[in-house]
Amino acid sequence: MLELAGIIILGILAQWVAWKFKIPAILPLILIGLLVGPVAETYLSEDGSKWIEPIWNGEKGLFPGDYLYYFVSLAISIILFEGGLTLKRNEIKNVGPVITKLITLGSAITFFGAGIIAHLIFGLGWELSFLFSGLIIVTGPTVITPILRNIPLKRDISTVLKWEGILIDPIGALVAVLVFEFISVGGDGGFTKTALIEFGKILLFGTTFGFTFAHALAYAINRKLIPHYLLNVVSLSAVLLVFVESEVFAHESGLLAVVVMGMVLGNGKLENIKELLYFKESLSVLLISILFILLSANIDMEDLMLLYTWKTAALFAIVVFIIRPLAVFASTFNSKLKLNEKLFISWVGPRGIVAAGIASLFGSKLLKQGVDGAEYITPLVFTIVLGTVLLNATTARLFAKMVGVFLKSSNGILIVGASDPARLIASFLRDKGKRVVLIDSNKNYIRQALDDDLEALDVNIYDDELRDNIELNDVGYLIAMTGSDEVNKYAVNSFSKIFGEHGSFRLASSLEAINASDKDREGFFTPKDDYIKLIEAYRENPTIHEVKIKGNEELEKMLELLAKEEKSVPIFIEKGKDIYLIAEFEKEGIEKKDLVIAYLGKKIIYDFKPKIKS
């Protein structure tokens, strides 16, 4: 009981440390596992035993027999299902070809390159060498996100790295499963007819069960056949059922089945997808915390000492500094990515949770089967995982500056709220060449924004999801324009440091709009206009008008006319290619001539006659 409680406590503590110091959680988790496992057994324990013994050894241990591997299998199935849920087809259209090549051609180069090198350096059999290379294909969003979270990059770079990690997880798992099945079924190592049949069964039953159960679960949820309070636990049960049933029909096909199930649900019309994702994400955090302490603790010091040789350093260097760049440059050939962007993507390739988890599972199974060299699989993969995470976590920011992909200025615009006027303003800014992202928890607003070809995210402003989105690293302006004064104030107060490098603005509340003076402009989208007036202006005329202004006197006159008109709202002042909010324009102290003022709502009849000086 003490050991089980200790794993959960240490796991959540490691997750907190990772969050606090902005590092991938897998790093402290594996280090804690090694400490309470092989390190404690060799150097710290008085009786020479591990502080946490994952497998029952006759005297102590948490799992008897093969039950640890059963737990690992079920845990990884839930983690992979959660990863599949996050995959959205429409989010990768801008760099789709690059990502497609990375997860196909890039994976093939890594698979064959790392397999050949492992065979040549360590003398492993071809089957084990390619099992190792299949396992290190994967990167993983759980390690990419913390590393890139505080590095301002162009959106395309962040998108490539994010979606490579998400998509390549199931591909790496599938490749590893197929190689493992080949080793298990092939027997003498020859490519037998039986092995081919098993491969076919894995693909057939894995995709069939995943696809079928995903549609069945979606139908049950959308038809309200499952009460809301049982939604998450029923979904969890369905995932475990799919995994087990697929395994019954085709051994080792369960992982593929849950990945397919997650991808189908994530891209389907599921009303409760966000709630389901939050639950699975929380469960995955707990499972990952337990899993990697257990797996690290299960490694023996003798296995670690096998890697205390120049061969390990040579393998690591070739995988990271030769094979990874080769895969990236081959995959991005003839793409829009520049040389420095390709170099940065080549540098950032940390291996993650799926690699380490499946390595432990398959390595242990092959050891039980007596496969020669199987003792190398788990420690070798853990070395690649720890090494790449440490390398990227400590050098990614510096390397980004060295190759020139570190954005010196973040000019993207984040608009909180996706109502009708917000979408109109976002479209106006987009047409002026600005990158604009709308966020809202109203699904109808988000759907309409996407239909208008705008970037839009279904996000609750009170969730941490927004802080972790690495694709918003180039945002430097924050504008809160929801119908809730509290939400607007919360957005500005909570996210100004993250997204408001150049300025954070919000709509005035009704009381603030009434009491506003000409001096009260800083921090407001438009100081004398609240959400109600913005909506009324939109309903009067959903158009943004632009009027050329020659000088300061003309500008003041136009702003005065707009202030008197109840159904018109001044929004921007343009000077050349630059666009400013009213408050921002005053603050910048820009020369007030040859301007364009943009306003929403009722068109104003404007005939300016300058005063004649006597």
C-alpha cells in the first residue's frame, strides 16, 4: 500500500516540478523511477532491494507475474487514444505536405537508418535493431509542447513539430508492433507466411474494431443514450473494450484499434468531444505519472551498465545529428520552409512517452521469450529518450536564436470572443495581411468563424489549454471583446504577459463607457463603446468603412462625429501598412496626417471643411 501511494504522490510531484520549471514531465518521472529502483537497490538500500519493486519477486512487489505488462498495455492504450482524439485534419492544411512526408518518408529514413546503425554498432540482430529503430521514430506532443512553449516561432514551424509529434505516435507504435509481431511469430527470424498473415490480421482487426466502435460510441453519445454523469466512464470502458476485443482476435492489434478509434471520434461530429478530451487528458497525466516511475524502477543496474560504453554515445550522436536532419531535409525538399527553419526542426526531435512505454513492454516480453540481445532494447530507448529531452530542453531556445528562427517581435493578434462583430473585425485584419486567431467556448461562433476561413479555437478562457498552445507563440496583441465584462477583464489580467507583448485591450464596460473621458483611452478597445453599442453598430450596418484623413484637425472632427453617432464605432486608424487601435495610436504619438480611419456601423456623411486662419 505504501509503495502504491508513494508512486502516485511522487508522480504528481514530478508533474508539478515539470510544470513549474517548464520542462517535459517525462524527465523527472524517469529520474525518480531510476532513483527508487536500480539506484536505490545498488547504492541506497540497506537490504539491497529496490524501494519500489514493480514485479513480485517472492518477497515484495506490486504486480505478480505478467500483470505489470497488462497494466502497461492498458495504460498505453488510453494514452494513445487521447492522442488520437487531439488530431484534427483541418488544422494541418497549411503545412500538410511537409507533415505527411515527415511521418512517411521521414519515418522510413529513421527506421532503416537507425536500424542499420544499431546493428553495426551494437551487433544486435536485424529484428531487434529494427524494433529499436521503430520505437525511436516517435517524438510526441507531451515532450514537444513544454520545450517550445516559451520560444516565439513562426506558426508553420510550431505546427510542423506539434503535428509530427501527434501523428507519428501511432505510426511508431504500429511499426514497433509489426516488428515485434514479426520477431514473435517468425520464430527462426525468417519472413514466414505465418508472420505475413499476422500482420494482415493486425491491420484488419485493429482498423475494423477502432472504426466500428468509434461510430457506435459517437451514435450513443449524440443520441443521448448515455446519461451525462456516465459519459466519461462509459467512454473509458469502451476504449478498454476495444483494446481487449481487438487483442482477442489479433494479438497486438489493440494499440492500433484505440488509435483509430480516437482519430475517428476526434474528427467526427461529437457534441461532447471537449469534455471527453479533458477527462482523458487528466487520466493520461495520472497514468503517465504511475507508468514511468514503474517502468524506470523496473530496470536493473546491470541493464544500465550495458550502455556504459562509447557505442551508446556513438549511436546517440548518429541518430540525433545525422539521421534526424537527413529525414527532415528529405521530407521538406521543395517545401516553403527556409534553410534555417529546416535546421531548427532537425534539431528539435525529443522522443517521448510512447517510445519509452512500448520499449519497456516489448523489451520485457522478448526477454521472457529468451530472444538474444533483448536486454538492450529498454535501456537503449530510455537513453535516447532522456538524451534527446535533455538536449532539446536546454538548447532549443539558444539554437533558435543561432539559426534565426527566434521571432524578435510577435505581431499576431488574439481576439477573445468570436461574436458577429468580432468575426467581421478579424476578417478585416486578415485581409490587411495580419494573422488573427479567434477563441471562444461558443461552438456555433467557432463553426461560423471556420466557415469564414478564419483561424478559430474552441477554448474556454479559464482553462490552461490556451497557455500551452505553442501555435500561438507569435501572438503579440490581445483584444478581449466578449459580451461579459468579467471575461474581458480576466482575459487581459491573466494573459497580457503571454499574448500582450505589444498591447492588451478590452471593451469598456457599460459604466466605464458612460464615464469615459478623452484621456481614458489606454487599455480599451474603444474607450466610449461597450459590447452593446458594438452589437448595435453591427446590426445597423455589418460593414467596416474606411475614410481618408489628411491631418489632425480632420481626425479630431471625424472622431467627434463618431462619438455622437450611437450606431457607429471607431475601430482602427491606418497609416501606410500599419494598423493601430485608437488608444494605441494616441500612445505611439504618430504624425497625424495621411491616415485612414476605419469604423463599424452606420455610414457617416462626412464633408470636412478646414478652418481658415484669419
